[in-house]
Amino acid sequence: MDDRPQVLSSQRVFEGRVFNVRTDFVQYADGAQNRLDIVEHGGSFAVIAMPQPGELVLVRQYRHPAGAMLWELPAGTAEPGEAPLEGAARELREETGYRAATLRSLGSLFATPGFCEEKMHFVLAEGLTVGEQMLDEDERIEVGIFSVNTAWRLVAEGTIADMKTVLALFWVEGKRGEIGGVFGR
């Protein structure tokens, strides 16, 4: 089962601001053919910003697909050709106003590999200094600093409901090694 299917054809069916969608028709080694709809995404950054040990900077914003205001890690979409540390620093500064004295790449994971190419790069930010947010026109973001225990309470309440933030909480409480593989660094 290591064989990749042969791509018979590929067609972009949607172009958007944040992602595109293409349809691939593939043929497997046994001759079976299938249609696959793929979300094309240039990658993203998730920043585990720690002002002090045991504390996290989180951002609160309305997430329309979830229909709720959620607390999350600062995160965002990569600019074309942007390196993970550079992009994470930019997103942290834009969304929170914070600048980090040190940034460390923790690894990368596919966000939803069943239908999306997006690789999320996790970065640890420490030695934070306060600054001003530089929000995009469509962003309305509140910034907060939370203890890990308080963040877990927000998970239980449902106001932290995204996988990247829950994964970061496990990382903070765990061995604090790398998250994911080294692809796409």
C-alpha cells in the first residue's frame, strides 16, 4: 500500500483569497479510479507565545465557520516564500503586538491531510515585549494572557475549540520536544 495513485487529470475549480480548490482524478495500482477534491493552501504558522513559564498569549476572535468567539494561539497564513520563523514573528506582531526575543521552530504538521495541503508550522516565542497590534482590515482580535490551568478550563467550556491550541497545551505540559516532522521548514 505504499503506491501513490497516478494523477490522470487535475483542474482548479475555485480560487479564493485564502485557499484554492482543485479536483484531481486519480488511478490506483489496481485500476480503480477516484475523484479527489483538494484544498490548496500555502501553509500557516501557530505561535506558542509564553510571556512567563506556564503562561500563554491567546487571541480571541469570531470564527464564522464555528459560529462562535474563540480563544486560540496567534496564528495565520504564510505569505508566498515566507520562512516559518519569519512568518510566526510577523503573525505574533500583527495579531498581538508582541515581539519575541527568541523564536524556535518546533516542527510542522498537516492540518487536515484528508483534503487539504496546509502544513502548520509550530513556533515557540519567548522573551516577549509589548507593542501595538497591526490588524488586517477584517480582523477584530482581543489579546489575553492565560495560565495553562485557565486555558484548560476554557477548553472544557468550549471557548478554546481548535486543535492547534489544544495541541500546544499538551506540548506545554509535556516533554516540550518537537511537534511533528521536519518537512516544509
